[in-house]
Amino acid sequence: MSSPDTQFLEVVQSSVASVSALDDKSHQKRDLNRVFTGLLFALFIVTLLIAIVAGTKVYSALTTMRDISDDSRLAVNLLANYIRADDAVGAIGEGEGPEGRALVLTERFATGEFETRIYQYEGNIVQEYSLADAPYDPTKATVIVASELFDFTIDDGVVTVETDDGSAVVALRTEAGGEAHAS
């Protein structure tokens, strides 16, 4: 038989052993929870980075498409604005440029008549500002936009301009704004 002191020591040792076993299990569980939390955090970060990269690529593609669309409309809208700005009786007409027809926008001042001539030259649509009776001089012209196509019609107060980038239709505010003009 054991003495009471021995029994007490056995009970203490068995308690310490069971606490140690429980402590090892709780340490393992805590370590497993930490690993799971770390993996979950890493998965969140990777998902977030993928979303950022995908969003950046989509935004870049949309911006590029918008810029292309804006550039293509810019030239046609610029031509339409030239016509609207010079809309007056007899101010919109047609002339003969170096490579075909020219859209002629005439401005009348006390000092004389001036023309903005818009025509195609060497694969570009150009604009030339000069005196009404001056000959066409493409070296003085400014390039508006690169375009192989430049055509226009003036019909019943409506001017339609066509380029590679599209077409614009401008209704003249003046009744006789589209009278023919030859230069």
C-alpha cells in the first residue's frame, strides 16, 4: 500500500499529465486556427490583387475605345462647327480645290471677302484661309484630319459632309445659306 504522500504525488502527477495533454491539444488547435486565418487572409489579398489588375485592364480598354471614338468624331464635328460658325446668306458654297471639290465658307467684311476653303489634299482634309479671289495654295493650308474621303452636298439649306470618320449633317439657319459660290 502506498502512503498518503505517495497517493497525493500520483494524483498531482496525473493532473499535471492531463493538463499537459490538454495544453498540447489546445496549442495544436490554436496553431491550426492561426494557419487557417493566415491562409484565408492570403486568399483575400490574392483575390483583391486579381480584381485590381482586371479592373485596371478593363478601364484601360474602355479609355482607349473612348479616345478612338472621340478622335473620330472630332474631325466631323469640327467641320460641322466651321459650317455653323460661317452660316450666313450666301456664305456656304463650293469651289474647285487642287484635288477636287472644296467646301467654301465666305466671310464678308468692309475690307473685303475672305474664304475658309476646306478640301482634300494628299490624303488629308485641309483648311485654307485666304482672300476670296486668291488662288488655292495647299502650302498655306492647315491639316484638319487624315482622311481619304471628303465629300459634301449642299441641298435646300442642309449641308452634309462625309469623311473616313463619318458624316455630319448641318441645317443652315439662313434661308439662302447654301447658295452656290464658285472660286
